[in-house]
Amino acid sequence: MIRRILYNFFQGRNGFDSIAKLTLWLAVIFALPAMFGGVTGLVFNGISMVLMVYTWWRVLSRNVYKRQAEVRRYFDRTAGIRQKLRNLKTRVSQRREYKFFTCPTCHTMLRVPRGKGKIQITCRKCGNRFSGKT
């Protein structure tokens, strides 16, 4: 019974998308300093509440097309930052087996095996050759 009512209520709603998850995490982060009180705590608590209200407004919104367009714009604008974070994650997870170099000409990230000594590295993008020690 309750399950059916909730199902009908959420039918056609936007739900938790990437922006809603981000704003929810930001609300939690802003709520942490608010626990210490004071004037600063009130400000952080207010910001946290505004973010929570915005999150639930996004989740319960019936204008799904507009919310999806906002998510597309969000992904387009944060593509560079997300790519850099992915590259950093790759470098950290593979740092024992590989050494990473950046091409001095085109700034492409290049990966070579560790323990090969001093080698000539050829950039796969621009063809520039440079030396490096693995």
C-alpha cells in the first residue's frame, strides 16, 4: 500500500541526479562547521539548509527535461576538472609499475615501465622525442 503510494508520488519526478548528489554532499560539508556554534556556525547552518532545500527541489522536480539540460551543462563545464582527477587517480594507482612523463611539446601524459634506466621516449600524439630516466 505505502509502496504503491510512494511509487505513484515519484512517478515523473527527476530523482537524485549528479547535481543533487553534489549539493547534498556540500550541505553535509557546510553542516560540519555549524556544529561548533557561534555566528560562523549560524552562517554555515544557513548555507547548509539552503543547499538541502535546493537538493530536494531538484529531486522532486517534475520538469525532467530542464533538470537533464542542467546536468549536461554541469558535465560540460566540469569536464576538464574531472579528466584531471581521473588522470591523477590513474597515476596514483599505477605509480609502482610505471613512471609518468609529460611531453614538453604537447603536454600529453605518457606512461613508461619503471626500471628500464635512461630511455628515449616518443610522444604518441606529436612524435616528439625526449629522454627520461625510469
